[in-house]
Amino acid sequence: MTGAARMPLTAQTLQTMPAPAQYMLHLGDNALIMAQRLGQWCGHGPLLEEDISLTNTALDLLGQARLLYTRAGELHDQGLTEDDYAYWRDEFAFLNWTLCELPNAPAAAGTVAQDRDYATTIVRIAMYSALMMHLWQALQHSTDAQLAGIAAKSVKEARYHWQHARMWLVRLGDGTPESHTKTQSALAQLLPYMQECFVDSDLDRAVTRDAAVGVLPSTLRSAWLSDVQDACAEATLEWPSEQGFVSRGKLGQHSEHMGFLLAEMQAVTRAHPGPAVVW
């Protein structure tokens, strides 16, 4: 992706977009922001094989985001590209779940030395990929032919991401006392953020009602819960309470971490706008 010089797109821009285009942004934002977080592990994985695996997962998600942003641009019909949506949108114009933007570390970390925690990363990608596996499966029947095609490709990737994360979830949860404690703590910290993922928004209802482009996320909760609870049971992890504040990232109301993540991701493009230079 190489950015073009444009004024940043604000939340007001979204109001001019048809619902299916906004839905493509929502799905693409989930993938892009999760890819950005996973990419922060590059060169820091606990094992060389896992370093490569996390990076490959990030690349899969980045590929999904590019396809979805391209489709959003076609539906928006304003001459915008994948780069405009990734690099030239303000924080409140992103529609990703809050889960995706949280740091790769426990909430109490707060130091450079503690900014990457493998248990936190595994729990998050496990919960995310388990949901996306079911969402992509359902979206293969979307009446938007291009979204259905993206879903057919992405569901295969999501299945692998889930299998890999599940393996590590069990290994960490049923491992040493320290790995068990860290994984249990990560599950308790991150599980409440999943509530947002299953709340049907006005956008979800619009794209489901009008021509069946999308899927109501509430219909996927039972299948997701079965998969994740089964994995946690095998990992000897206790299922925490999901009660509490329901985050609102997909409505553009993000955590304090989102601005810092975007500043890092968008800095080079915004500092050096214009076409890419090929040397």
C-alpha cells in the first residue's frame, strides 16, 4: 500500500457511504488493525517458527483488508483506494472491534519490556479467528458476489489461524503454572471485549435486511462459544464472567490505544504523501 495525498477522511465521510460500503470497511478494519498488532511481534516471537507464523497470520489479514477496502471503494464510488481508507482516515472513522486494537500485553504492563505477552496475543487471536471462521463461512452466501468470493478465500485462512491459536491456547493453559496463570489472566481481561462482537448494530441490521449482503453477528455467538469453551476446557482454563462495559469500537468509539496504533501505522504515508518512488 502506498498513500496518495488527500485530506483525512472523517467520521462524517462514513455518513455519505452506502451501508454495504461501510460494512466492507468494518470487516476490513478488523483485519487491518489485528494485522498491525500481530505485526508488532515480527522479530520478537518466542520461537523462530512462531515468529514466522504470527507474521504470516498478519499478512493473511492484511490481504483480507486490501480486498475489502478495494470493494468498499467500488461501492463508495468516490475514487478512493485501499490506501486512502487505511492511511487517510481519522481514528473515529475506523469501525473495528475494540478487541483488535488492544495492546499485545496485559492491561497492567505499561513498560517497553512488557509490551508483548504471548498469552495475551494467543487468547486474542484465538477468540478473533474462531469468530471469523464462522463469519466468513456465513458470508460465502452473501448476495454481494465479491464479498462472497473474499469470504471463500478468507474462511480457509481463518480455519488455519484458529487451529494454530487453539493449539497454543491448550499448550499454554495446560502447561506450567506460570503459563496457566498468564493465559487465565489474559482470558479474563479480553473476554468482556467479545460482547461487542455479537451486538447487532444498525449497520449489521441494514446490510442483513437489505439484499442479505451481511450477517447478523448475534447469530454466530452460539457456534463461537461452543468452539472456544471446548478449547478452554481442554486447556484447563476457567470460563470468566462476560459481564461489564460493552465496548463500541465498531461505532467509531475507540479505546485510548487506537490513536497511538494509527499514529505508528500512518506516520510515514502522511509525512511523505504522494505516489511511491521506484528506485
